[in-house]
Amino acid sequence: MKRATDQSNPALPEAEDHTLVARAQAGDVAAYDQLVQRHQAKIYGLIYNMTSNQQDAEDLVQEVFLKGFKVLKHFKGKSSFYTWIYRIAINRTINFIKKRRNRSALSLNDMDSTVENDPAYVELSARESPLRDVSLAELQEKLNNALRTLSEKHRAVVVLHDIQGIPHDEIGKMMNCSPGTVRSRLFYARQQLQNELAEYVK
Amino acid sequence: MKYPRMLPLDQELIGYHDSQQWPEPLRQRIAADPAARERWECSCRVARLLTLKTYERPDTQAAARCRVAIRAAIDDVAASSGRAAWAWPLSVHLLNPAVRYGAAAALLVLLGVHVTTNSRLPAIHTSPQTLQRTVVATPPQEERIAASEERANPQMTPEIWSNLAPRVHQHDTFRLIGTDH
């Protein structure tokens, strides 16, 4: 499966993260600022795809990194900083969604025009279907609404795996569950999405 | 809505991306189970559709805006908690059990010293005898004022006068001689 702009595995050297974390733990705020810079886009992508709201995503990204700064002294380096900060982001976002229950309206980012060259979009447009002339904006809205029908944990797994391309075992570490549970959640989430997006996938 | 149960084959398949090659045993099992293959292909179509979401881009200023806000919030927290630059390494080192036990032992010793010192000092300061001695030894205020005045302007007694008299006479003698010359 081709991933258009995979923001999840930009192959940032972990060793550098480790050094930056040590410096940040020693009180170097600039080092933490660099950690923010390195991981901000991925964390934003995760939260945005889970909330489907730009403003909520921006606010939550700030909360996540602030929380990370406050508890960084407790980070013992058993996992990578990337896994650790993702765990904070997932928990924070799940709590946020539970409280809000999707009361906030959709507020979506713009679609990059290069999407029209993506094989998935080309295949969708070329298929013999009365809905093949569907606009990009409409498709985007339907995708986001479909995601919102999932429970918080199922949504997190779908976003982490299908959108951000993170492997099952890594997701298991982030969500504190086994890779088998991740696969099971992914299976049921996709089943539900099949129903929500039936017009595009059948 | 009730969804079909996840079968072992589904569980095995979901570990693969649709571009990945299946191992031969798995390929044979899927060939024998068209329903499983159909479920798998449908699941892949959903996953492919979801990748379109990776084309959603935040506005160009969002990242910078977010980063500035994070930095400001961190500076606020650091300032309000009054955390000095040395406080973090200290707390990190205290996570080490050996350092923690050492610090606890040192604290206990300090407490012990403090308690021992305190148990002696009140006996000196607050015993009634000491207080009485202090009161008796202190002269009344009028006497103290008189003594200080006397030190400043001593009364002329015959003894003092006798000590001073020869010096006065000598002084006068010199002055008289000088006048004559």
C-alpha cells in the first residue's frame, strides 16, 4: 500500500532524541524545543485525524507537549521518546473525545492538490459508479465523519496504522495492549468503516 | 450493528499490507476460503481510502504558531514553579535509589542533631532559676541611668582633687613664667 506523505516514520535518529531528552532533563529548555520541533507534525497529524478539528488539534498539541515537559523528569528511557510522547497524545485525545463526544463541528484542513495523482483516488474516480463525480471536499467530509463514528480506541488504532503507518507492535506499546488486540480493533474498525463508506468501497 | 467475528485467518491477514507477499501456506489457505479473501480485499479498500487523509495539510503558519505557544507555556510553567536550572538534575539524580537512601539518611542525621540541640537549649533559656538570676543581677533603671551619668560627669572628690592639684599648679607656674618673659 502506498503512503502518500507518511509523517509517522521520518526516520528521525533515536540517538539524537536520547541526547536531547537528557539535555532537556538537565533543564535545557532549548533541547525540549528541538524535541517539539521534531515530533510536532506527527503528533498534530494523530490528533487532527482523531478529532477532525483544526483548532482542537492545535490546542491539544500544545497540551500534550506541555504535559510532556512537566513529566519529562519521570521519563526513564525504557521506550523511545517518540513512543512516550505518542502515548501521552493518545490518552489526552481519547479523554478529550470522551468529554466532547464529537460535539465540536468538523473543521478540516485543506486537501493537497497532489491527491488527484494518488492511485487510491485515481482508482476511485475511474470506477464505474454513479458517485464517481464526487467532489474531493465531499469525500474528505465523508471520510472524517466515518472516522468519527468509531469508538475512541478503534479510531486511534485506525489513525495510527492506516493513516500514519505505525506497525501493530509499536501501536501496542503506545496503547498499552497486545499486538493481537491492535489487530482485532483494526479488523472491527475497518468493518464499521466499510459500512460507513460503502458507496466508495463496494 | 453486529459484525462477523474475527477468524484466525482474518487475524493473520490483517498483519499484512496489501502490497506485501503472503507466505505460501497462507496463500493456499486463502485460495480455499473465498469469503475470507473477499473480507480481506474489502478491508484493504478501506485502508487505501483512508490514506487519502494524509493529503490534508494544516495551514503553513499552524506549526510555527503551535511551537511559539508551546514555548511560551513552558516558559510560564518554568517561571511559575520557580524551578532553577539545578532543580531538574537534582530531582533526576534522586530517582537513583542509592542517592535517595543516602539523602534520607542525611536528613535523619540532621533531624537527630536538631532534636538533640533543641532538647538542651530550652533548659538554659527557660528555667525559673535562670530567670530569677537574670532579674536579680539587673540593676533598676534609675540606678543604671545614674551610673552612666556619673561616668560622664564624675563628682569632684578630695582624692580626685589631690591628684589633679599639682598638675594645675605646674600649668599656672609655666604660664606665669612665660608672661614675665
